[in-house]
Amino acid sequence: MKRVVFLAGVGAGYLLGTPSGRRQLAKFKVWAGDVWQDPRVQEYVQEYEGKATDFAKQQGAALWEKAVDTATGAKAGSTTKYGTPEESGPLMDADDANPGQR
């Protein structure tokens, strides 16, 4: 793991810190722009963008229903399940959650 981080740092230092590295980075930017503008790539982008939109709409509806159900349940049973804060006792603080650490 340390070796990968070191090599990534060396690569970034080369690309950003040397004139030849900056030229290589500029070439890569041009190549990446050309690939992105390729009609075949844009077909895939549009296809998956549509799929992602449909998925988000489906999940959004499901999440909305769960949120409404949870809120309704919490509203209806808030005093019967846990009682008032005075009845249930104090909340746990950080010292209670991590005993022995200060």
C-alpha cells in the first residue's frame, strides 16, 4: 500500500512539476476530450444517463414512501414507545460510549 501511494506521488510530481510532464498531461487532456466527444462514447453516456434517471426516480418514490411511513409511525408512537425524556433517563454521552478513553 505504501508503495502504491509513493508511486502515485512520484507520478503526480512528474506530471505537475516538470515541463515534459506538463506536456504529457496536456496531450492526455486533448486525447481525453477527443474520446469524450466520440459519438460512440456519447451513445453509451446517453443510454446510461437514462438508466440512472429511471433508477433514481424508482428509488426516490420508494424512499419517499419509507420516510412517510417512518414519520407517521414516529408521530403515532412517540410517547408510548419511549415515553418522555424525563421518564426514559439521560441520553448517553461520549464518555459513556467510549469508557476508558479520555
